Amino acid sequence: MENHLEEFHCQKDDLSRFRAGKFTKKVSDALKELLALDKLGVRVSDPAWNNLSAVVKLDLIDEDTIRI
């Protein structure tokens, strides 16, 4: 058990340098939100947007959010 725990901590230390920190995650989330709003603005400015049903509009917005 002791050996397993020691091995786990060694691996954890090796991989921790590849993890994003709190600040990086916060900036990334803010950028995602900006991209989603920008994409929504592009969609709304398209004349075909007004001809779509509310369900289709929501589906497109959800797809854009997932892709980002």
C-alpha cells in the first residue's frame, strides 16, 4: 500500500505541470463566452435567421456552444 501511494504521488507531480491553473481556466471560460456571443451575433445578422423556428435557433446555439 505504501509503495502504491508513493507511486501515485510521483505520477501526480509529473502530470500536474500539464494542468491548467485557476487563472488560465478563468481566462479560457471568458474567451469561450466571448466566442459564443460573437457567433450568436453572426447568426442573428444573417437574414435567414429570422425564418428559422425557435427550436432550430436553440439547437444551433447549443451546437455552437458545444463546438467552442
